[in-house]
Amino acid sequence: MEAHEEKPIIYTMENKPIVTCAGDQSLFTSLYTSLAQQLPRESMEWRRSYGRAPKMIHLEANFVQFKEELLPKDGNRALLTFPFLHIYWTDCCDTEMYKASVKDDMLRWQSTLRLHGSVDWLIVVVESEAKKKNKTNILPRTSIVDKIRNDFCNKQSDRCVVLSDPLKESSRSQDSWSAFLTKLRTLLLMSFTKNLGRFEDDMRTLREKRTEPGWSFCDYFMVQEELAFVFEMLQQFEDALVQYDELDALFTQYVLNFGAGDGANWLGSFCAPVKRWSGLLLRRPIDMEKRELIQRGEASLLDLRSYLFSRQCTLLIFLQRPWEVTQRALELLHNCVQELRLLEVYVVQGALDCWVFLSCLEVLHRIEGCCDRAQLEANCSHTVGLWTYATEKLKSLGYLCGLVAEKVPTSEDLNRTVDLLAGLGEERPETVNSLQSPYKKLNEALSSVEAFEKHYLELSHAAMEMYRAIGRMRSARLIGKSLAEFYMKKGDPERAEGFLDDSLRSYVAEGWRLQVTHTRKQMAECQKLLQQTEDYLQTSALLAGDANLTEEERKHFCQEILTFASQPPAPSDQTVALSMAAFAQLRQMQFSPPGAVVHVGAALQLELRVRCLMPVAMQVEQLAATLHFSLEQGGARGRAGSAQRRAGHGPQGQGDGVVMFPQGSPLAGAGMGASLPPALELYEMQDRSPSDSSLTSTGVVCKNMHLLLRRHDSSASLDTPTAGALPAAVAVDDGAQMLRARDITLQPGDNSILFTAPTGEPGSYTLRQLCGSVGRVQFVQSHIYPVVQYEVYSQEPQLTIEPLSDNLLAGIPQKVTFTIATGHYSVKKGDALQLSNTDSMPILHSSCCSATVLSSTGERMGESALSIQSSEKVTSISLPPTPPYHTLEFQLEVLCHIPPTPFKPDIERLTNGEVRHRPKSHSHVDSGMINIDQKVSIDCPWSIYSTLIALTFYVPFKAKHSILSAGKRKYIQVCLQNVSDTNFHLADPVLTERQPTVSMELLSLNVKTQQPVCSQQSVFCLWEMRWAKPLPLCLQCAFSASFAPVSASDTHTAFKPYRYEFQLDRVSTLYSLKAEISPPSGDQHCRTGALCGLEVSITRQAEPSETEGEEEESTEIEGLRTTKLMYEVVDNSSNWAVCGKSSGVVSMPVAASATHRVQMEVMPLFAGHLPFPNIKVFKYLPHNAVPAIQPDTDSCLENDTISLLDKGLDDQGDTASIRSRGSVHSVGSGEQQRGLPMPRLEPFSPGQVFYWSQGRQVLVLPVTDDHVMEVNVT
Amino acid sequence: MAVCIAVIAKENYPLYIRSVPVQNELKFHYTVHTSLDVVEEKISAVGKAMADQRELYLGLLYPTEDYKVYPSHMIIVYYTPVCIFFLLIENILLYRHTRYGYVTNSKVKFVIVVDSSNTSLRDNEIRSMFRKLHNSFTDVMCNPFYNPGDTIQSKAFDSMVSAMMVQAS
């Protein structure tokens, strides 16, 4: 390898393949310039062996004079000095001259070449016109070339080329140049292919021998690098890089195999202790020093790696891939450290750090050297790893050399530093003049504490900036945290705080527990140094409750708090408020009673379950929850209901007064809250119309919207009480109302604390803050969520009276319950209810009446006797003493008298002077029962006003009466219907006259004195009237009977009277009506279709009495008093056809036994026993004001009155019906009669007309059968 | 094989993290946490192509040479000189019946830290580890008693992870 030493110049990057030139040197010199210019102008395709892809290649060459020394000797594999082509130049055109000298020279050249086995040669014959002109005796020009070809190129005629007039600008010259160049390129490539192929084969053979004992990696390295050099020379950097990568991989594999126990001998040299750690050197294309070390087999692992990487770096930069350099650099550095460990190479402590640090900076410098600023900034992500690595290494060096401390380094540290610096050696000449060289930096950094700090901060900040720029915030924070550690070591906690805070925040936000604990511990240390008492205590509290710490550590932090708490308070600040979250977690609250709705003054207890996070039992002097009181007045009853619902609908409320506090996932404690939004709490909402509770709208309501929609800012919230003061909300609210528990010991874990809630005033109480005091320290939870609240209501005393059964029945004594809800009123001894007595509803009291006292929860408290005093007007019930918010119940019997029917309006004065409201009675729609609203006026002790309470009674019976006649005899029937649901016994029905007249006697026809009346059944009673004197016009009767429920035990005393009064008018029979149907003359029976005679005789039965006479319309005609009657024959069942007029008016003389007969003709329409047609009689009252209407003549009377009648009957003026019914004769006169005053018709009272023929029938035969039925029998 | 296995929730908090040896837990937590930077970078770089891509494997992620400082005697001990991080983005769709009936797309991340001195580990083996991890994680998710977002406390998952971890000698 002496060649290298002789010609070091070849190691510049300007290397070109060598081409030797023999022959006419002056000729070549003249052509050299154009040749060197034109050779690389066109590219050639290089086809390569082993299936490698062909490449287009621009050839260049280094033309040197041929010397025999240039030819490679055997075994020399140096490729760079290898002449790839030998050219012989001549311009001989003279045969003589050729034979004389040139040929011999050529032969010599050839033999030298052959001797060295070189077959890559070319003979160039240059022809020029000038030479031809000078020499006249020239042979044809081809002859020289032919001769040469004959002599030398015995089968390779292409080895000799002609170059014509190379220095002239002619087309011939051009053509010959291009032919020559093509030939030259082709031959060069052929030579490359051949020689490189041979070289590669040799190399591969060598590599295969690597398992042989004598094999050396360094030797092989040199060989393969030779190939890399050639590729580089040919500008095939990719191929060159491949060679180095192969070497790299081979070496790595050996190291790994060594690690696996398969050691190679040659590796021994690499296992030598590392003595130099000067870092990478990337400024030179080839680091000859290292290369020589490798060549001599003296290189250390770091040397080899450094050299290899410097070569790779050079090639990558040629390939314009600087970012791959940084990536590979990082890999290399990691790998080297790893390999040294694996090979168990002894390295001075810190030496590797130096090496890595220098190398990182060197790579970064190299990259900066070949890229502009913009490019660098855009590719931070590639360089930042190196920056970080360098920072880490510098930091560890700093720690190692005692530079990170408040004190100056010790002598031991200084010795170590000197040792490390010694290993760096001298600074390389390349960087001596550079102020910022890595070497200088390291030297300076290790020289003093201040310089170290400067460099370390510079690097750290640079790395952090880059991380920030590319958005790797976590990495940036990690560097920040390591900076903070540095500052803490330097005793500079102010600067450390910011970094720690930043890191802690991010860890808390992302929920990494271990980091949080670790950083928080550092933070605590920092805060302690800074004397930020409050923050320190807060952090201590968090740490004391941190399960990731050991028990001792937790106790230590807990003790810190306790120590502070027990110190006498400084005059400046009294207490320190800390967040409760670190101290304890709320688990649940439970109200007792569970409804959380109580009346004023009632006992309400609140059980709070707290998980204390402290490692030791804590003495809490006071645990207080402030209450927010809002006065919400309203119907206490209604509010109670809504409050109940609210409590039950709470997020975790189960309706049993338990409020569960949501627990953040145990994983991150407070941190999770920040990273995960709280779950949606959705509830169904229904809006009902207040009047009829129909649904008006419905929807979904999000209850924790304020949590979900709040700004997620980074400012400190209670969840992350890491830094700074706690938010102002923690300011302890000195609310007047508080839940308080004093001197509690909170054990680690779950504790239960019982509070007694104040219930002094009505309103709603909401728990706002929870505050536990331990000496000077207060633990405050500023919000309690979900909302915990309870309601206190105040209730007015209330009295209600309710029946025991569904309905109260009038007439029989029944029990009603008096219920007194005492509300806020306390019933004292001597308080009494004053009931105003009414006649219609007496209070039936017995002495053995007792009252029950119930508590607000319905518990039976006691029973005491009631004393009831009754005076004429007032019933006084003295109540037993009852505490407030209790219920007093007792029962009394009341009786509502059934008012006689029909009721008479009577306004009476009540005993207390009020106008008595007449009991209203109206028909009960459902059952047909008549009800009576009975109002009771009660004076209650708690009010100056009387209370009116309405009770509704139902009358159990309904009575009807009717009068029945038989001729002159009269009967009264009373029908009593039981409309209630109860069965009764009815006894002693009696009918009396209210103003008894001697003349009349009522004879009872009832057999039974007592009979049952079942529900919804009726009983009929009958009396006959007998009288001596003429009856009065109006008869007042009263029906009375006794009734008792069937179920009543003591029937005799239980019988209660029932009375029914009625009035009968115009009882006596005035007329009797008799009808007779006579068959047509000569016939025995009526026949269908045959007219029969109907004779109606109306007979006056009695002399009208005085009173009656007034009422009866009578006219005096010629001294004879007559009344007019109208009769009408109506056959509704269509059995009869009335022929002729069916109605008429007759004048009846007012005299007994006066009879009027009317003859009519009727025709039966059917055969059989036909009932008589109906005959009706009305009083006919002609209109007094119109005398003209008075019938004057008998003849015309009938006709006229009928039409009038028709009008009169249908008083409502239904003309359609008039017309239809309308008799034939009324059509014409109907119009003129309209508008005229009309006579009136008035029906008789029942009983005034007795119809004799009621129910009579007459036999009607069918007409004689004229039809003959022929029956043929065959 | 692996020295640390972590399952990280969409919101970047650990659902599961386990490492051997235990005393270096904190360091692993820091490393895994920091590696999330690169994870996020990769995810955003891959961007929308991820959606239809079935390949969830992100490959070698975050090589580092780490060391541990014992503050007591200031000796630098090289622990795992090169840790190799592999990452898989968990992208299974979780159909769960919730009250509100929405579907979450869980972007759960898996991180495996491998001791780089273990050179025999091939890419394929890392992939198969991820596949196992993924399957086991899916099982955990299918547990009706598991609440997505909670830390994983499944014994089956734990034993699977144990099997993949090298037992520190």
C-alpha cells in the first residue's frame, strides 16, 4: 500500500479513473484539453454484473503519462491507483518512420502491458492534413493504420482508432472525435466492469474466509472500502454508501455474535480499553488518522465507528440527505454505547458522555454547515433528538464532575475532569480557529461551574424551544423538569418552580399518577425552600393522601401539616385554607328522616360519610358545612311534595335521602376530572298544565350543564391545587347557618359524621361549603356537588272532618273523624273546639270518646279521653295537649235531619250570630240522591276566625205520591224509593192531614207495620180518603215513617223518622165520562168496516164548592150556569176510525147529575175485542178579552172551535204538524185565525174526571165472509 | 421480550401500564408518557389515511438511550441503553349500549417497550405481540362489567401481559 503514501493526493474527492498515455507525448498534450472536456459530455449506459440495474454514467478520466510503475503488481488490490485503460498516441504517417521507431515503441508498450496482464489498451492514430502536405511521398493513409492493425490488433481491430484533424473545426474532424470518444468510453466501461468484477470476486472470497482464524476485519475493511472509493470516484455515491453499510452491518453482527458468546479473535483489538473519546470528525472527507489506525489494526471500537460514520455522513451529504445523517447519528450513538457494554470494554466513567456530547455537536455543526437556517428550522424534528441527547450527556457530565452543586467541585471531581479532558486529546486543526467548536464547548463547560451552567442552559433551552416548535410538549416538559432538578440542585428554587409547575399540570391533566406523585414531591421540596407555606401545605396534603407514596413519606407530609397547624398563629394571617380534596373525599350524605323535608323545629340529622385520605388519624376541631338559606314560602304541603321529588331525583339520590358523591376514577384522583369531561346527567322533564295536569310539554334537561360548558382553562382550579393560591372561592364563608361537628377524630379511610341540621326557620337550606379546621389549617371544599339541600316548612294548623264511610246518609247517626294537624300550633291544656250547634245537624256525643295523637311520621303517640260539653248552642270539645306537627284524631257521631220536602226557605240566625246558610240540596247526578251540604262552624283555639267545614249528607229516600179514584172514592198512594246503597227497615207508615179536618178520614189499607226496603227498591203505601163534607180544594198531607238500617243492632232505638209532605189539589170528582159503542142498527155486533155509534155521556158529579167555583170558568147564560168542556176522541192504536168530528165543545150546566151526551160514529178497523178509543176532556176557557170569539150559535160553533182547538192544542205553533194532523176543515180558516186571541184549554187535575169506560172492550166481528174457497178433491 | 407494556386511553391517560423490573416503574412511566409526543405526531402525519387503513402498526417509534441517576452516590448506571418503542393505534369501534346511544371510536394506544439488547426480536414478533395485546384488550372491552375509560384490572389481560414480559432476573 505504499502507493497511498506516495500519492496521498488521490484521496481528495477529485479522484478520477486513471488512463495512461504512451507514445507521442507532445501530440497528446496538444489534444488533452479537448479530450478532457469532451469525455464527460455524454453519458454512457453501464451494464453491470450480478443483475444490478444498469446506470447512466458520465465518465471522466485522469490522463497520466504511462510508466511501468503504474501498472499494478500482483496482489495489489488498490483500485484507486489502478490504470483502467492504456492509450498509445501516434501521428505517424510515414511508413519508414513507423517501421523505424514507432513500431518498436509500440511493441515495447504492448509487452509491458501483457506482462502485467493488462488487456485494456487502445492505439490512437492522429492524422492531419498539414503533415500530409509536407510529405509528398505519403502512402495512402490507410496503410499505416492497416499496418498497425495488422501488427497489434490481430482480432481486435477496434483497438485502433483514427482521429482525423482533431484540431480543426470540420465535420470530418467532429465525426472522428465522436467515434473516438465513444470508443474510449466503451472501452473504459468494459475495463471497469471487468476489473471491478474481478475485484468484487476477490473481495467476496475474502469475506467468505471470515470464519478462518487469521481473518481480520480491518483488512477486509480496507478492501471493501477500496471498492467504495471507486464508486465514489465514479460518483456512484449510492453504491459507495452500500459498501459502508455492508461493513457496518457485518461489524454489528460480529459484535452481536460476540455478545451471544461467539467471539472472533480480531475483535480483541476492539475490546481494548477506550483511551480516546474525541468524538466524531466529520469535517474531513476522509479521516486519515483513523483510517491508518484501522489499517494498522489498532483502532478502538469508537475509532472504527467514528470513521465509518464519517464516511457514511460524507456520502449522505453528497446524496443531499442530511436528515438521514442526524437519524443515523442518533442510532450510531445509542448503538455504540450499547456495543461497548456488550463487549465489556472498559471506559473511563464519563468518557462516553464526552464522546456522545462531542459527536452530537459535531453532527449538528456538520448539518448546519450544509443547510440554511430555514431548512434547519423546518427540520427541527430531525435534529432535536441530538440536541436532547447532548443536553442529557452534558448534564450527566456536570453531575459527575461536581459542577451541579452550590459548592465548588472537590479535588476528586477536578481529577476526574482532568482525566476526561485528557482523553479528548488535542483539538483538531480544522476547528482550532472556530470559536464554537464542540471541543472548545466541552472544555469550557467542564472548566467551571458557571460555564457549565451557561452551556447547559443554552442547550436545554435550545432543545426545549425545538420541542415546543414541533409540538412535542411532553418532551419539552421533561427537559423542563430536568432543568428544574438542576436548579434545585443549584439551590435556586424560584426558577425551578415554574418548570415543575408546568410539568405537574400536564401530568395531572393527563392523569399519570406516578409522575404526578414524583413531580409533586419535588414541588413540595421547592415550595418549602421558597417558604410558600400555603402552597407547601397544600402540596403536602396531596402527598399525604397519595397512595403511591410509602407510608413513611405520607406520614412525613402529614406531620408537616400537623406541625404547622399546631404552631401558634402568626399575627399576620390567622388560618390557612387548603382544599378539602386532598384531605378527604366526600362519599355520601344521608338525611334522616330520608325525605329531607321537615317542619320547623323538627330534628333532622345528616350523616356525612367522608373518606379521610390522611395516613394517620386526624383530630379535627370542627367540621362545619355552611348553609345557604333561601326563604321559599308557599303552600307547605305542596312544597313538601316537590322537595321530596327533588331529593329523589338527585343525580345519585335514591329517594331514601342518600346523596352519593361521584368518585373520580381512582386512577388519577383529581386529574381525571380535567382530562375527562363529566358524564352527561340527563333527566326527563315533563311540564304539566296546572289546571288539569295534562302534559303540555316534555323534554330532556341536562343537570350538570355548568360543568360541561365551563371553560376548560388552565388556571388553577380546586382539582389541580398545584400552584399559587387557592381560588378565592375557598374564602371561608362565615354564613350564619352552619352544620357543625366538633372535635372529631377522622381515621384513615371512611368516617361517618353526624350533623344536626338547624331547622329554625322555614325555607330551603343548601349545603355550600365544607370546612374542617385543624389548628391553623382549614380544609375547605368550596362546592358540594351534587347539590345537597333540605327543606323546612311551617304549616298552619288544620282541621278536617271526614266521614268514615263513602257517603254520609241523612237521617241516621253516623261517625265522622275529626283530624287536627297541629302544624306549628301547640295544643295546650284547656284548648277546645267550639262547634256551633245547628238544629239540622246535632252532634251526638257520648262520654266515652277518645282522641288519638299521631306524630308527623304517622306514629301513634298516645290516646286520651275527650271531654265534650254541650250547651244549647255550642258543643265544646276540649282537646288533649298535643305538641306541634302532630295529628290529633277523634270520632264523633253526627246526625243530619232529613228536611221535610218540599223545603221551605227559612233563614235562621245561628247561635253565633251568623246568618245560617241554608243547607243546599240538589239532586245527586249519579245516584239520583238528594244531598244536603251541611256547614259546620267551628271555633278553633288557634284562630280568631271560625272555620266552616261542609259535610255532605245524602237523603236515602225519595217519595212520590199519587191520587187514585174510583168513581167518587179516592185513594192516596205514597211510593217510597230507597236510593241509597243501604238496606233499611221501614216501620209505621202514617199518612196524616196537616190541618186535620174532622170531615175527612184517612183509612190505612196497609197491612204490615214494618217491612224491609232494599237498596234501590220501592215500597208503596195506600190510604182511602173518606169525607163527610165537601172536600177542600187543597189538601195538605204528611207522610211519615220510621226507618232504620237493617244492620242496626238495636232496631227500636235506631228507628229514625222520615217525613214527606205533599199537597193535593182538586181532589173531588167533577165529571164522570161514559162511552158506549153500539153496533149499527139491526146488527148484534160491530163489524169491521161498519160504522158504529159512539155515545159519550159526560155527567156532572158534584155541585162545585165555593172555592172550586171560582176557579172554574163558568158563564151565566140565561140564568143557567154552564161551564164549557172540550172533549176529544183519540184512538192512538189505530183500531178505530172516527168518522166525522172527533172533538167538540160542550156546555155543561153547573149542576149535579147534569149530563151531556155526544153521538159520534166510529168504524172499527179490525176484528176482535177492541179497546174503546180514548176520550179526553179539557176545561175550555174562552179568551175573556175577545167576546167576539164567543160562540154565538150552536151550528157554527163546532166547526169554528175545532180549528181554534187545533191551534190551541199546538200552542207552540208547529204549523207543519197542524197541517198534517190538520184536519181537512181547518186549512182554509187557519190563516185568518192566526194572531187572534185564543181560547185556552186546561186539563183537569187527576181525579177530577172519572172515566167509567176505562179498559172496556167491544167485540168486533169481521164482515161476512163472501169468499168461497173451492176445494177440488180428485 | 418486552420490558414495559402500556395501554393508553384516547385522552392519553394510562389504562394499563406495567413494567419490569418494578423499581424502574417511574422511569418507564416518564418514557411512555413522553413517547406519546411521537405517537401523536405519527397519527397526525398518517392522518386520514388511518381511517380506512387496516394496518395499525406504527413501527419503531422512539429509540432512546436512557439512564438512571441514583442521587445517593451519583453513579451513572446504564440501564436499558436503547429502548425501542413500538406502537399500535387501537382503532376498534366499540358498540356499547349506552343510555344515549352513541358510538365511540376509541383511539386507544398500545406501547411496548423492548430492551434493545434483545436483538433476536424481529418485527414480526413485535407485530404478533401487538396482535395478542389487541385481542386481549378486545376481550376486556367486551366484558359487560367493564366501563370504557376505567383502568384495566382484568386478570386475563394481566396474565397475557405477564407472558409477554421478560421476567427480570
